Amino acid sequence: MTWTALIICSHLTLLLMILETGHTADNTTRVLAATAPGDIIIGGMFPVHTTVEKRKDGSYEPYPLPCIKFKKKALAMVLAMINAVEVMNKSPLLTETNITLGYRILDSCADVSTTLRATADFMGREGSNTSTSRQPIMAVIGPSQSGTTIAMARQLTLRMIPQISFSATAVTLSDKTRYPAFMRTVPNDKHQTAAMVRLIKTYDWNWVGIITSDGEYGRSALELFLTQALKNKICVAFSSVLPGPENSPDFKQVIKQAARNIRTNINAKVIVSFARTDQMRLLYQELKDQTLREGKEVDSMRRVWLASDSWSSSSSVTGNLTLKDIGDVVGFTFKNGNVSSLTEYLDRLEAAGHQHTANNSFLQEFYQQLNDSNFSTDAELVSEAVRVLKKEINNDTVFSLEMALSAIAHAVASVCRSRDCKTPGSVQPWEVLEALKKQGFKYGGKSYNFNEEGDLLLGYDMNLWRSDGGEIHINEVVAEYDLLTNNFTYTNHSTTQQLSKCSNSCVPGEIKKTAEGQHICCYECINCTANHYSNETDMDQCLSCDTETEWSSERSSVCTPKTLTYFSWDDSFAVALVTFTALGIVLVLMVSALFLHQRDTPVVKAAGGPLSQVILFSLVVSYISAMLFVGQPNSPQCKARQVLFGISFTLCVSCILVKTLKILLAFQFNPELQEVLRRFYRPYVIVSIIVALQIVICVCWMVLDGPFEMINSEPNILLKQCAEGSVVAFWMMLGYIAILAFVCFVCAFKVRRLPQDYNEARFITFSMLLYLISWLIFIPVYKTNSGIYQSAVEMVIILISNYGILSCHFFPKCYIILFKKEKNTKSAFRKNLYEYSNKTSDCFSVSGCSGSEFQSSSQLVTISALSLSVPTKPTLSVTEVENCCSV
């Protein structure tokens, strides 16, 4: 059978390689390789095996350890390089220069020691037992892992052999002082971690866990991520570093601890992973086992997994789990390319059968492994091999690898255009390196150049893993990341939505308060106090409002401009006061008209005659001054309202005082005092002097420190009101009126017992008492009220004073004039006085009068200029009484 011949051929090839290499004095073992001749030999280094066997005999002899655990994905990369070499050999670039490329591909086994041995092979190790001299290696492609790449780069630098990696991303390799011969067709980890941090910030995550491999790649990525996360206020809930080889003594324990870290940090819903594929597979399995042991559902381990380039293209990590179990996987991959050339190569490989395995020991080993499945024919075996290898193709890896080969081919072609490169030793590796550094290359119709650090900054593709009937699709690009702008361009917005925070976000109006010793991402939210605000989410401190013009309540997100407020015409209280003011003016005008019409009647004369019109005029002005307490204040208005009230009310009270003095003069018991009062009694002079003094006070007040408009910044408003200027002058004005009112009150109180229908003193007493009480109440209320209604307080007191005088002095007279006309005649007036006189006479003849009655009646008798010493019945001059009751 043909498959039997294939197996025999494979075994014979392996046997010949063993015999060729031999078991030499240094215990070197056979070298697995894939080779092809050419004018220029390109080296290749791939981790076809994932590790090496552990030393078991305790020997310290320096012999190479056998590689174990074949990696099919790495074989696919080997075949991708072989195909790329064959494609370039057929390209006009090399055919025109009449040169061909050959290759020598070795296995790094993902082990540094093995990599160094292979590097020595590439460099043509001195003292080699190889019987035939090989062509020198002009350039090397690989390895894929940063740890082995760094070890190899140090050795190749000794001879300046150019090295181009297609997936090693450690930042340290960009240091050209240490690795001048190293280049790569992918960005370094600094850009990948920046992309991850950018994505985390985009979704407002700030509480994440990190899983890394223990090695140059993992630890470098961890350090970079922590640095950039700190700058962006992203906190790391935990970090687990997984050891390299699976057979490390503490490997299983570390995996278990990493799984516990993930499960116990339930708020860390996002896990950033720089681990290897095999590590992630074991971690997922351990997560499942721990979850089931605790009796929980498997989907409780769901997270958002940010996969680095080390495993983002390996769906095999899920094992027997599904995406429903593990959650969303967002993978960062290098730029993808067209892999049709590689698939065509695999198709040709399938058609050729086992003929291409003679110079490829890796492919032979793969066929041998597949043979364990007992395929019946050679064709079935090869077909299965091709089918498996096609599934292991990573578009981004193939793209980067083909770019590396294209760059080397362009550099070789550039060097060989001016010389014959077929002659051995005509080309040196450092010349190829120089060409790589100084000139660009073309691939897929585009031009590329390595930057000063030897990197190609192509950006990243962000893939979201999808599940379709149990099969996981990993190549759905949802966004592209640009390294220059540090931004994503989304091609599909159906990305994951998840909350991954230690604490819920503090909304505007709140700030974060972090306890001492805690992560900055773990906090409690406290409200901003009054006049402070926060206008963004998760602010660290509240901002202060400009309290002169702005305000804010507790837990505010903005400052509210203070509104200009004053005792406006729209205020309902102001409307009520203005209504009463207008009513007062109307009533005063009506009373004035009535008194003018009835000016010759006894009641009007008894009310003061002409002075009553002066009082009514002063009340109108006083009402008008009250109107000035409403509306937006201005300096003229502030001055006018106080001056008008002060002078008008002084005029009113002075007229009342004159009336009081007249009554006191008419009914004064002491003839000597009566004579003095008659001598100095000049009504209009008295009124003029009293008003003049108030005018002097007001003028001095206005000139020295008069009222003015001012704006007070209250907690929530800007209160515009009148400032009184000199407080002393303000209270002097009011005090002056109060003194006049008190004098009126005292004088009127002394002569309060007169005929009831004509007793002016009784009403004067009550009106002045009402005035004094209201202004005594005004003082504490005015001093304690500093708000919008301070003006209203004074306005109310003015209205009370005005209505008090109007009601006590004029309304009773109007009632008699309008409804008791029979009492508003001279005969009725004489009759009343006569009856009052008879009552007084009875007091003299019958000792039953009270003292007050006696005093009042005696005072009434003096109107006829009779002396109380006359024991006879006093006579009363009605005409004189009438005259004394008018001015």
C-alpha cells in the first residue's frame, strides 16, 4: 500500500539523519529541519514543538534535550515560509537578477537553549562535525516568541546577520543599541497595550484583571500595561503570571490560583491576557472545574477576555467550552492579508502526495502522527494533513511572514544587481542588513519601510469571536486600530457591552471618596455641598461656584446663575399693597372733595378747617411715597421715597399737633398757661418750623450719605434693593416724626374728655398711639428682615400709619356728614354744648362728679373767660367754643 511506502520512507529518512549527525562527543542529537538549495540561503526559526523534555538522569552534561509536543500551527507557518520563498523565486524581482533563494528552517521548540543551538547552526559553528560545508545564512526569519527571539538576536548581532520576526513584540527589541540587526513586520507591545487601554477607556471599564506568561513577552507587556493603565486611571484588580513550561513544578498550582483570582474578583468582568495558547486552554479548564465543584453554573465564569496577539487567533483555547460559557473574546491581531497563495500551495502539496517530504522532517513527523489514525491510503493521509493545516492558518501571521520574506528578497535583489551573487562569499549578511535599513520594499502593491526602531507600524485589527452552531469564528474584524492617532475605526459596532468597575460611577453632582489604602477605582460617592458642583462622571473633587453671581444646591451638576430679584410689581404681595395704596389715594381724594364741599359746616370746622386739607394733601404724598417701594430700585427712587415720606408725614403730624395744641389751648384749666399758649400759638408758623427741621435732616442725609441702589448676593439670588446710606440719618428722620407723634399723643390724651360728637382729641390719641405702636413693631422686623420683603415691611407700616390717620381723623366726620346730617348744624352743635354745660353745672351743685368730669367741665367753662373761683353756675359762650374748634 502507498501509505506503507510513505511510512517506510519517513523512517529511513529519520534514520539517515541520525546516522549523519551521530552521537558525537558533545552528545548532540539529530537536527530536524526543512531545507532547500539556492544562491542566497534564508534561515527560518519556528516553534514546531512547544517544549523540551525535562532532564531525568540528573546529569549535568551539556546535551540537547529532545523536543516534544508537536504544534500544527507552527508547521503551517513553516509551509507559509516555504511557499513565500518559492513565490519570490518566480517573481520578476529575482528572475531579473538571476538569483534564487534557498532556506534552512529549524525548530526552536519554544526553548531558549534549543534556540541558541539552532542559532549556532545558522552562524556556521566552528568545530562542527559536519562533513560538508554549508552556504552561510544571509538573513533569518523568526522566531515567533519574544523570549527566544531576544536570545537569538543577541547572537546574530555578533555577525550582523539581519533578523526579521513576524510576531515577536517585546518592546526591548526596538532598542537598536542592543539589537541593531533585528527588525519585525509587526508593532511592538507598547502599541498593543495602548490599544487595549484605549478600548478599556472607550467602554468606561476601570477594574480589570491581567493574565500573563512568565517570560520576556509577558512581563514586558504587564509592565507596559500597568504604566499606561495608571495614566488612564484604570485599576488592576489582580495579576497572575503563569510559568512557561507546563512541566514546571508549580505550574498547576499557579493555574489554580489564577482561576481563583478570576472567580473571587467578581467585579473585574474584563480580563486582559498576554498568556500563551496552551496556558489559556488550561486556565479555562481550571475555571470550569472550580465552578462546577462549587455547584454553580458554568456561565457564571463569563467575562470579557481581551486577547493579545499571542492567542487571539487560537480558538482551540476553549477546549470543550463554548463562548456561552467563557463570555466574549475580543482579540487583537496583526493586519491580515490574502492567504490564497498558501492555500494553493497546500492544494499542490495534496496533489503531490508524500513527494515533498524528503527535505522537510517536520512534515514527515506530522504525517507519522496522522498515521496513528490508520488511514487506508496515502491520498487519504495527505488529504487529512492538508485539511488540518488549512484550519491552522492564521491570516495575520501569514501576512507578516510573507512581508518579512518580501523585504529580504528586495534587499537581496538590491545588493545583487551590481554583482554576481552566485559566487560564494560575494554577499555578506551586513550588506543585506544595510539594504533592509536604507530602502523600502513592496508587497501586495503597496510600499513599506521599517522605521528607525526596525518596526513596521501597520496597526491592529480587533476581532470579536463569534459562535455559529458550536463552531467558533475568530476572524470577524469589528475595528481597526491606528497607531498614529491612537483611535479605533469601527467597521462593526456590535461589540461587547459589560460593566467592569470596582465601584459604580459617581454621577455629576457627586465626587469620589477613596479610603486610605484602597485602589483609586474603589470608592464611595458623596454629594457635592451647596455652592459646589461636579459636571462629569467620577470627578475627584467638586468645583466651586462663583458665589457672587452663581449658586447651586447640594448634589448639583451645574451652577445656576443667580437671578436678579427685587420687590417687583408682579409679586402678589406687592399687588395687594399697591391696591391698598391706590385705594388710600382714592379715599383721600374723596374725603378732600367732601370736606371742600362741606367746608362751612361745624363738623368740618371742628376737624381743623383749612388744616384738614393740608393733612389730606400730605397723606396723598405719603401714599405716593409708598408706591416707590415697589419695582426695580434705582438711586433717585431710593432717595425720593424716603424724602417724600419723611417730609409729607412730618407735615401731616405737625398739622395734627397744631390741632392738638389748639384744643389744649381752648380747654386749658390754668389761665396763666392758657395766656402763654395764646401768645405763642401761630399754627402755620409752627407747621413751617417743624417741617423745615425735617427738610434740613433730609437734605443733610441726601448730601452726606443718602440712599442708593445696591445688589446683595444672597444664597440663591441677587437681591437688588435700596441701601439707606447713613443709618443715623435714617433713624433721625423716623425718630423726629415719632417725637412729634408722641407730643401729639400726650397733649391729646390730656383733653380727651370732650363732647362725643366733636371730640377731636380722642381720635388724635388713638391715631398717634396706632402710629407709635406700628413703628415700634417696624424696628425689629425691619432689622431682622434683609430679604426681598424688607421694602414691603416699611411700605406696610406707612400704609398702616396713613390709614390710621385717615380712619381716626376723617372717617367719623364723613359718617356724620353723610349719615348724621342733623348733627352737622349749628343748632345741634349748640344743643350739644348746652347739654354738656348743664351736666357740668350739676357737678358743681351735686358732689357726685368724678374728678375727671369735674376737670373737663371746668375746662369747658373757661371758654367764656369765667373763673372757677366763682361759686355761681358758669355761663358758656357758644360762639367762642365754635371758634376754638376751628383754626
